[in-house]
Amino acid sequence: MTKQWWKESVVYQIYPRSFMDSNGDGIGDIKGIISKLDYLQELGIDVVWLSPVYQSPNDDNGYDISHYKQIMDEFGTMADWEEMLEEMHKRKIKLVMDLVVNHSSDEHAWFVESKKSKDNPYRDYYIWRSGKDGKEPNNWESVFSGSAWEYDEATDEYFLHLFSKKQPDLNWENPTLRNEIYDMMKFWLDKGIDGFRMDVINFISKVPGLPNAPAQEGKKYASGHEYFMNGPRIHEFLQEMNREVLSHYDSMTVGEMPGVTPDEAVLYTGEDRDEVNMVFQFEHMDVDSGPGGKWDLIPFDLVKLKSILTKWQTELHGKGWNSLYWNNHDQPRIVSRLGSDGDYRVKSAKMLGTLLHMMQGTPYIYQGEEIGMTNVRFPSIDEYKDIETLNMYKEKREEGKSHEEIMKSIYVKGRDNARTPMQWNSRENAGFTEGTPWINLNPNYEQINAEEALNDPDSVFYYYQKLISLRKQYEIIPYGSFELLEKDHPSLYAYIRTYGDEKLLVLCNVSSDEQVAGHVAEFDLSKAEILLTNDDERVEPSLTLKPWEATVYYLKRK
Ligand code: NOJ
């Protein structure tokens, strides 16, 4: 396995709309980001992944791009962006930009042209089809509810949109379109960025003929994922992108890939494959989803989580590379989801950080995770802003579900849990803005905020700082092999990493009760050093773990 800077890095994700507002319009912006770079430097991260800052009508908060080479007015100017990049590089922080090219905005000039007529030169940049028997071309469902097709009266055809109807899918079968995208990528790389996070990049190749999906009982539309996830030309497209663009730069790439399996991830990230460096897989994020999908709530099953993450640890080892994440702008806050956001908030947040950061892969921290921010519960649907949540609410209400029942799933899974403004201090609007925030704050900002964390040596912030610095000091963390212990234990997460003559034992208690790790015999605890613990009283090694304890032991054979 080769050593690479991006295998040894820790990434911090910024969702610009909710990070820091500098001009009082209630919306986070680039100058706001610049003002917080010292904070990120203190945390010690190596790379920032910045969610989209391009021109956009914001139907999906920037994931609907109307101009790929311009900065969104609300976020600032290109000069601000250039200053931000310079200030990041000065602090040795790299910048990875979001690449959203499965779809554009319907307000992109390409789509405006494409809509004009069937023989417009841009028609074929998108996926247009005639209806069938007066209905949509197929039965695919949009990820954001309803049909994945929108009818256009002027030309009497439908266009495909796997997400909102303001996010028409681009037609990757068209080489001219692909070249436009490669040019755009070079534009940003030539400006000095350090890589791309690629939005739903394994959706870009659709099965020819766009066949109907198997009908789902009681549903008008059905998920057509087998016809667009990991489609027939996906590897060819990514290899072409690599040849044309990425191979000419020292960059880092991460492909967001719903539905990807470890076998496919080896194809996407294998070192001899020349596609992308790592993937975002979703299997561990689906552990608390029932057969009805994301909104169908079931309890988090730790044994299942362990088996999924272990499969990813072992099957990619030496063959590919994975990312490690609990949170992003699409996921609820992990301390509320899998930890305990009441009395044990700080302790369980640290435990979850340990569990993740001691594994193999490149860790991602989502803004606010480093201070243990929690989910939010707004009583009224009017306080929610996310298109996915709002569409789902409307659809379920029409199907007769009660407000209370729907809100329950929004509280657990809604994307706005991650999008409430970053909590900087306990003053008005948590120091995020001097105006009216575009989305309400989590009222707990008076207790949970960055200022408080920076003043407390025992905070989650300083613990994450340690996790990051350990990765730099111990090669075993990025490069060691992985073995799961206590496989069937319902509340303990334990594993061993091995690298040459070194070993790490990671013991995590995922519960509010004491737990005993009885199956770690091959590791001689008495000779081990405590590398890290979230328990103030843990001075002697012990197999009895206190509630939410995480302790990492290090052993080097002499
Ligand atoms: C994945 C992004 O992370 C999400 O926020 C977005 O809504 C969809 N892709 C569509 O771009």
C-alpha cells in the first residue's frame, strides 16, 4: 500500500450557508469562513471540503448550480474566494471543492438552451424522452419524492431529474458535455484547489433504454437505482476524467457513492485503476433505516453496524481506500443518533470520535461535530428549509399521515439537523450572524458553542484535536490492519490495529452502563500504554469500561 498525503489527512467539511455570516444578511459567506480559519488551524485539520459556493438559485442550497465558474452572490465574490484559498494555504490547509455534475440547475445556460427546441445544440446535454401512453417515460421516483420526470409543454417531452425538478440530470453519454465538465474542473484546479468531492458521482451513467423499475407495492413510482447507480459506463467515464484532468494534478478526490459495495469501491479506488482516491459509502448510515427507506425508523443495531464497518475495513485493506464519517450536511448529528445527547453528551461525542478516527481511512469532521452539536426539534414544519424534508412532509400528509408521526422521523433523520447555524458563542444567534439567520438556531447554543469549548480543556474540541494529532504521530492509524473483537456484544465496540511490531487496542462502550470486554486476551494490557481516553479516572488499564468510555491502548513489541 502506498503512502499518500490524503491517507494521512483529516478533512473538515464546511457547509457555507450555516458556517459564519460576515455581512449580517443571515447567510454564511466566504469572508465569514476566512474569519474562522485560525479556529480550524487550531483544531489541526489538513483539508477543508467546502460544499458548493457556485452561482445557484438555491433550490437545494447550492447543489443546483447555474454557473460552474462563478461564486454565489450571497457568499461573496471571486476575489473573496481567492483570498480564502490563499489564507487556507498560508495555514497549510488544503481546499477540496464540491463537484456537482450529475445534474445542474434548470437555470444553467445549458438547460435554458436545451429547453428551447428539440434541435437546439444543447438539447443533448440533458436527458429528454417522449412520454409513454400519456405518462412519464418510466416509473422512476425522484430522491426528493414524486416522479423523476418533468413534462415540458413547449417541446412535448419530459426531462429526467433524479433530484428536484430544478436539478435536471446531465447526459454523460454526450462527449461534448463531458469535455465542458473537464474544462471546468481544470479551471478550478488551475486556480490552485487541491481536489474535489464528487456529488453522487456513481449516478452519472444510466442504463440505456432507462427501463422501468420493478413496481413497489402501494407506490406510484419506484426507485430505479439499479439503472443508474454504478451504471455500465461509470468506470470508463471516471477513467476518462482522470486521464483528461486529475492525472495532471496532485489532487485528492472523494466520490460520493450511494449504494456502493466494497467490491465496487475497490474498482473505484484501486491504485492501478486511475479513477478516484476514496469513496463515501452509505451502508453504515442506513443501519437505522427500515425497508421503507430513510424515513422508516428502526433502532440503531450496534452488532449490525460493527459487521458493516468491519467489512469495509477488511475488504478495502491494501486494495483501495475509504473515507470515515459520521456526519455531513445530509445526516443527523451523530451524538444524538448513536450517542447520548443529554448528560453524557461530551463523553459519548468523544467516544464516537475515537471509534471512528482510530480506524483505517480518511476521517471527515462536519462543522459542529468537534463541539458535540446535537439534533434540533422545531415544533412547526414552517421552520424547516430542506427541500427533501418539505417534499416528504407534503407527500406523507397527502397520504394521510399525522403531523406528529411525520415530525418524529424529521427529528431523527431530517437534513436540517445538520444545517442549523454553527454555534460560535452564547451571545445572540450564537455569534453566527448579526442579522436574521436563514434557518433558526438550535436553542442549546447557550450551553454548546465553540467559545465554551475553547475555554474548557476537557471539551470535545480538544479531544478531536488529539485524535487528529495522533494520526500524524502513529503510522499504525492510517496504515495498520484491522481486526474486530467482541463481534456479537450488543454494546461494546472493540478492535485491534496491527502494523509491524505495533498494536493498538481500541475499546469503546456504546451504552450508559458499565460493560466488560471479556474477549481481548491476546492483547497484553499490563504492558500497554494508554494512548488516549475520554475517562478522567482511567489511569490503570482495565477491561471494565465505564458508561460511554473510549480508551486506546498502544503496545510495541520490544
Ligand atoms: C448529495 C448531496 O450531498 C445532497 O446534499 C444533495 O441534495 C444531492 N446530492 C443532490 O445534489
